[in-house]
Amino acid sequence: MASAVEHTDELVREYLIYRGFTNALKQLDSDLKVDRDKGFRVDRITDHLQQLVQSFDLAGLREYWAYLEKRLFSRLEDVYRSTVNKLRTSLYRHYVINTVQKGNVDKTQEFFMKQGPELQSQLEWRDWFVLPFLPAPEQNPLFAPYFSRQWADTFQVSMHNFLSVVFQCMPQPTLLSFDAEVQRMTTISEENEQLRQMLFALQMDSREQDPGLVQHKLPAYVQNTDRLGDTELELVWSQRTAQTTTLPSRNFFSTFLPQSRKTLARPLSSPSQAAVGRKEPPTSQKSKESGAVKEVKQISSQTSSADTPSSQTPAQTSGPLSQPNVQPNAQPNAQPTVQRHRRIQEHEKERKELFTKATPQTPEKKGDSETDSSPQEHSRGAAQGGGGGLSREQPFIKLSQEEYGEHHSSIMHCRVDSSGRRVASLDVDGVVKVWSFNPMMQTKATIMSKSPLLSLEWAAKPDRLLLLGSGVSTVRLYDTDAKKNLYEINIDEAYPRILSLACSPSGSSFVCSAAALSRCGGAETHCVPIPVSGQLLLWDTKTVKQQLRFSLEPEPVAINCTAFNHNGNLLVTGAADGVIRLFDMQRYDCAMSWRAHDGEVYSVEFSYDENTVFSIGEDGKFIQWNIHRCGVQQSEQVLPQDATGPFILSGYSGYKQVQVPRGRLFAFDSEGQHVLTCSNTGGLIHRLSSEEAGALDTVLSLGGHRAPVVTVDWCSALDCGTCLTASMDGKIKLSTLLAQKC
């Protein structure tokens, strides 16, 4: 929001200068100099509060906090009133501690004199009035924690995060949403262009089916389109014409995904391509044209005029892509048919040669670098990289990469719903964002909770429901369309942390994994050498009642990850003791279990054929298990730490952040032949090799991240190649892929 405000301010200044409103411009500049909102920049607001504390400006501090309460906090719901009061109390304590640390006794006494009437009725300040009379308050057990640097840093971070969430959820004026409106209009224009092209293609198809119709020139709005769009129309027409012939032809455009905005005709076109729809007389058609697109265009022209009577004049064929009048009793000439077949054969041969030599280019969105590489460079890179390098035959091309940046802290979970229409993402601050990416990226709902959220999962039926697991023994069913909580389920208080949620494909029930607090107070770190205890529960979605508790042998242990098979008859789980358990959901008991990893199991999924199970553990291994033979490995691959965790983010001044994996660490494509994993710079796509056991061939690096990727997902609901990669800096990259099929 801050960047949008700054950009809008510059646009308003430019408009006032253009209009000559000098007085309004001067007033705007003067108001910006004393802007108390600081341009909605959270860092400037916190710096201003810190400056007031360091300068002992109690009056200014009280006045500015009152402004923030009137301007921002008064619009919040009542449930956040306690949080605002705690922040105000911490701010005043930070001020009075600073006066004691700096030895300014007068300011300390002034604080209690001016704030005494207000604070004496508050219980949290009852013991603080003795502070000015203590000789060494930093040694007093009651006040010692407030004199530490850690407490001051924690307070500043809490204030920063709270203000960030408030600004993020504020309703924006229409002027600030101009960027979204521009994107929406661009999307609508592109959709209109595609629909117009589809309409023209259907018209051409109908005319082809009814040869008695008289075909004239194209409309003016089609003739005036750009060259790329007209090339697409000619290619579509050539494909439709080729399908009517008796010779088989390969439609290499069938591999294009639904989300690609435009067909990749640029690499096939040549600079000398003729104008769209232009057709030479029959005498000049023997001249050669360079480029695959011209060849396709020439074939479409040949096929469109193949059944023309021999007496037809060139004037009748002057229209772009037009066909002459066909008389009902006219006999077709055999010579054009033979020429048409010969042309198609030559085109097939030449196109195969082109596609075996040419390497497709990967178009990037604006801001991404575009690189061209030859087949020799690809083969050289594969030879140098060995099995871990990029493969020569790339099955995917990255068409675009968009960024969702509404989160302000590290991501824990990022999942696409079963319909492929919405995405739910959860960060470590407990903020959940529900957003869509087709046709444009837009936030649908924002969910904030007083209690920490640890897990999320989409319901299968209906797909609008979202399951949210907290750290205080509750599971919420949230309706993303109505933007409200439907139910809140209370779990056993002895197991407050909801680590994993999985909904059955039928949508009638879901599995909930609850764990006890660790011996370090529930921190997400490995501070206890033995696994934490837990339980696995089955709940009915409609009645919101617990159906049963699964038996976890040899002892109750925390389940980190769960996954159903396609019909919900099998459930696989990965636990903190390194054991994978396979449950029969028809008999509700454990069918088999085996020791899978040295350490915790972080992520587990069924394979595409559901005869095997893949898992990633704390030992850094990516293992494939045969579920028909208990504990038998089919393949094993050692992955780097940036793919398995724990994930580490380092910065300046010794800053270091460590995050234990909580979301999915790998995801398969729609055919189960490729797997997406994490890395420090973005997602990596590997080919699952069936020839060599345990081999992973890296075929594509998605890139785009500056922080370690901690969770991934691959959307295959709409037969599209959309990969989601979420990192520790709160950025989520959405990469659209083009599948190349031979």
C-alpha cells in the first residue's frame, strides 16, 4: 500500500502542475511535510515513535498515539481492542524504562505525575509506581526483563507487524486501485481479442463445411489487426484445413496450455513475412518463402483454393483467405488435389526438420530477463552438469511468472483448492490470504486470528470451505465466499497444536493431527531429542463431530503430514518419529507402518498410480516406497538442505532465521512424471527417472526468489501447468508452464 500511495502522490503532483494549480500544489507539499500517516510507511511510523521515546517527549508521544487510535485503531473490531491496549502499555513502559536507563530522574517522575491519574486504576501498572524509588531497578526480578535488549526488539517488531496488518486490511480509495483497474481492462481486452479470433475461426469452419456459400473479404476489424494476431488466425485456418485431408498431420499447438495468453508464433515467423491475408496469383505461388509460418500460410492458401474451377480468374481470389464461388455442377480438377497433397507432405517433412533443430524460446513477463540459447549450448550444459544439470529435452517452458506479495512474513502453507480457482496462503504471523490468479491476481479474503494458526487445507466438497488449524486446540471451517466462520471445533487441550489437516475426496470427513506442546514452550525448534506426543482424529464435516481416534503404535506421536489417495480409501501419514503409517479408511485401522527416515518425516504423498508413496525427511532423503511390500524402497535420492529444510535465512548484523518445514515440500504434475521441489532461489522441476533407480533429472529451474522457498504446490485441476513457490520473505511466485509433448 505504501508504494501505491507514493506513486499516487507523484501522479497528483504531476496533474496539478499540468493543470497549473500552483496553490493546490503548494498546499499538497506543505501537507506532505507534516504528514502524520508517514505515507502509510510502517517503518517511518515506528521510527517516529522511537524518536519521541529517545527525546523524552512525553506530550508528543501521547498526542501521536491518540492520533493513531483515532485514525486507525478506532476502526478495528472489538476483538483487537486488547491488542491495542497491550501495545500502548508496552510503549509507555518502553518510555519510562528509557528514562531510567538514561538516568533522567526528572522525566521518570514527570511520567508518573502526568500519567498517574490514568494508570493508577490499571492493574498492570500497580507495581510500577515504586520504580522511581528503587536504587537498582534493573536488578529487580519484576523489572529486569524490561531492561533487556531482547524485550525492546520484540516490542518494536510486534508494533511493526501490527501496523502492517492494519494497513494491509484498510479499505483503499478508488484512486489507489487504478493499477488493478488497468490490469482488469488489459485482461478484458485480451479476452475480447481471443473471442473475436475464435468467432472468426468458427465462421471459417462453417464456410468450409458449406461450400455453396459465397466467401468474401474479411471484415475491416480483422484486416486491421496486428501481424501476430493474424498469423495466429492463419495457423488456426491451416490446422482446420489439414484435418480435412486424408494425410495425417501433427498439431504441435495441442501442447499449449489454457492459461497462455497468446500462441507462440514469434519464433516461427521471419522478418520477411508477407502481409496478413495477402495471396499471390497462381503463377507466382511456385516461389519459395522462408520460415515455417509462411509455409503454413501457403498451405492454407493452397487448400482454400484447391477446389477452384480451372476457369477462375485471379480477380476472384484477390480477397485475403477468400475462396471463390463454387458451382454445384463444377467438376473438381485432379491436378490441384495432387499438388495440395504434395505440398502437405513437403510441409510435414520440413516442419519435422525445423522442430528437431530449433530450440523454443521461453518468453518472460516484463521485468524478467530473456535469454536465447542454442541446442549446442543446452547439450553442453547438460554434459557439464551431469545428472543434476538441466536436461537436453526440456518438457516444460516457463511462459510467465507473477508475484503475490500481500504477505509480510515467511510463508508456512500455500495450497490451491480442488477446482484450481483459489489459493490459500498462511504466514508465520497467522495471516491467511485467499486469492485468485485467473484471469487476474486478486485477493478475495483476509483472515486474521488472535490465536496462532499452524495449518490449513481446502475442503473437497464444497471447495469454498477452508479448514484452519490453530495452536490453541481449535479447528475452524471458514467460508471463503461468505467470508465468515461456519464452525469452530475444540480439540483436546492436552494437544493444542494442529499440525496437519487432510480432507477426504468425498468431502464428508477430514483428518486432524494434534500434538502436545514441546518442552520449550511450543517453539517450532528441535529442542527435545524424543518425539512429541500427539493424536490423529477423524471428524465428520457435516455433523462437526468426532468419529474416532486412530491408534498410533508403538506410542502416541505427533503426525506432521497426511494425504489421502484419489478415492479416500487409503490415508498415509508421516510422523515425528520417522515412521510412515498407512491407514485403511474402510476399516479405520493401520494397515502397515515402517521406519522411513532418521528423524522426522516432513512431507509424504501418494504417487500417480498410487502403488508407491514418496516422502521427504529430516535426514534429507527423498524416498519412494512400495505400499504392497511393507518397508521396501524403490528409489532413494539425497537432496540438499535447501530442498528439505530446516530453512535458514541470514542477513546483516548476524541476523538469522530458521524455519522448520510445515507445508508441502514437493508436488507432482498432472501425469506424475515430474516433481517440483524447493531451493534457495526458486522451485526446481525434476523428471522421475524409471531407468535408473533413485535418479532425479533436473529439467527446469523456475527461479525468481531471493529467499529460500519453504513450500510448493502444482495446480493440475484445469490441465494447466501452474506452479506455486512460497519463500521466507513472504513472496509467492506463480509460474505458468508450457508442456512440450512429442
